[in-house]
Amino acid sequence: MSQTKYDHYWIIYINKYMNKITKSLENLYSWTKFYQDRGNKEAIRKCQTEIAQLKMAFNQLKSNKNGKK
């Protein structure tokens, strides 16, 4: 199946958002480590919730991207 111009731009768009999510996840993992070192359980839970949400979004984008290939 050949890609249309629209499909090409769609994949670029998805890649940009996947990169943004990856950067946000890296940041949250750093904050989680910071809070773990200080024993701040409430902040750790908040970060872990945000991480889970971002992972779900990342996986959804990944499945959308793979569906366009």
C-alpha cells in the first residue's frame, strides 16, 4: 500500500507528539527519583499517575502511527 502525502504528514505529526511525550516522561522520571530520595510519597504518586497517563497516550499514538504504515 502506498502512502499518500496526507499519511506522510500524519506520521510526522504523530512523531512530534511522541517525542514531546518522551521528553515529558524523562522529566517525570527525574522528578520521581528526586521525590523518592526525599521520601515525598504524595509527590511520587502524583508523578506516577502522570507517567501512567502519558504512557497510555504514547501507546495510543504508536498504535495510530502503525495503523497508517
